[in-house]
Amino acid sequence: MSNNTALLQVTGLQVAYGGIQAVKGVDLEVHSGELVCLIGSNGAGKTSTMKAITGLLPCVGEINYLGRSIKGQGAWDLVSQGLAMVPEGRGVFTRMSIVENLQMGAYIRDDKPEIAADMAHVFELFPRLKERRSQMAGTLSGGEQQMLAMGRALMSRPKLLLLDEPSMGLSPILVDKIFDVVREVRAQGVTVLLVEQNASRALAIADRAYVMESGLISLSGDAQTLRHDPAVRAAYLGEAA
Ligand SMILES: Nc1ncnc2c1ncn2[C@@H]1O[C@H](COP(=O)(O)OP(=O)(O)OP(=O)(O)O)[C@@H](O)[C@H]1O
Ligand SMILES: [Mg+2]
């Protein structure tokens, strides 16, 4: 597809920590309405890629969003342009309540009635959060914090949502819940870039996928094709080659 149809286009991305090159020239693009996943083993460079895209790490290369460079822009600028990220490890405001965290997610907005409606929607997606709405986020379980982090990102009404391992450390039931919500959010028109260790689940819901290995994209294509690719099955889906 041509460059000008990509919502997010990353070209030649490199990230280094001191002398260690963690991302070695990654190209990827996400088109409006797509659910794209980025899979790969521990240490492949997935989080570094996401952090570079969202301005949390210095990098080499180009990052275009809506046709313009967003390189080096911080979370505030990105969220106000419709790009929200749920980081690995969640990053909720621990000394604020659930409701306050969700309100923080909407800080760029001034359409009060709609903010209230969106909070009601988040509570529909995650009834658990509604039950505990006044509880301090720091006292929530890991899974509840993950739901809150996703809810908070949704409160900004993102065009593009970047999720870094939303299912990490969760019980099987919560993993199901998170994948259901990702699917639902996408069905509502949000474009999603999903980083996941859980390759099988991610490929099952994605349109396209990128496989990352040692700082490079080793494979990419249609998610269902990759899901049935013997090399992918052997390396990431725990099956014999
Ligand atoms: N702050 C840091 N300082 C030095 N090296 C780092 C730092 N953060 C990450 N790295 C290294 O960069 C490489 C890529 O790490 P990254 O976190 O991007 O991988 P990942 O694909 O997200 O892995 P995981 O699936 O375990 O989350 C790893 O070798 C890691 O040790
Ligand atoms: Mg990671």
C-alpha cells in the first residue's frame, strides 16, 4: 500500500542502549482500521520499538503518524493527536482512584457529557472497575490495573491504540477478557498495534502481523497465513517444526 494511506509508518527504526543495538532497522506500518500485532521472543526489541514510537526513547529512523513526523514528541502531544499507548507494566496512577485515573485519560478533552458517557462505556467493558471505582489504583490486582490502563487509554478516544503485552501475567479468564476487549475496541473503529508474547491469541485476532527477532522484522504478512506458517508455529506457538 502507498505511504499516504498508512496511519502509522515506521521506517529504518533503530534504538540503542549504550553500545547495545536493541532495534536494528525496523520498518512497519499500520493502516487505518487495522489490528496489527507485533510478536517475538523476550528481548527481541518489541517494547523498545513501541517506546521509540511514543517518544520515550531516542531513536534513529522515521516515525510518521497521519502523514507527519512525530519523532521525539511526548505522550501529551501524541495523545492529543489521537495516539495512545498502554505501556508494558501498565503505569496507572497508584495514588489516584479508578475514576480519577479514567478522568486523567480524558485530560485532553473538554466535552464533559461525552467524557461521562465514555466512562460509562469503560465500566461496561470492565464491570470490575465500576464496582471498585473509588478504590486507589495502587491497591488493585495486576489484572485490574491492566483493565484500568486500557480504560484510561480509551478515555482519550484514540485513533491509534498501542498495547504492549496487555495479557502479560494475567489468569486465563482475564486473558480472554483482554483479547475480547481488544477485538471490541477495534470493532468500534480504533486502529490497534498490539505487542504480544501470546502469539497464538494475537494472530487469531489480528489482520496482519510482524515477527520480530533480535532487533529486526524477520517475517510479516497476513495474520492467518503466519498463524499457519510452520516456522512461526515452531518458534512462537510451541509446536514441533
Ligand atoms: N534500559 C535498558 N538498558 C539496556 N538494555 C536494555 C534496556 N531496555 C531493554 N534493553 C535490551 O534491549 C533488548 C530489547 O528489549 P525489549 O524490552 O525491547 O524487548 P521485548 O521484545 O519487549 O522483550 P519482552 O518480550 O521480554 O518484553 C533486550 O536485549 C534488552 O535487554
Ligand atoms: Mg517487552
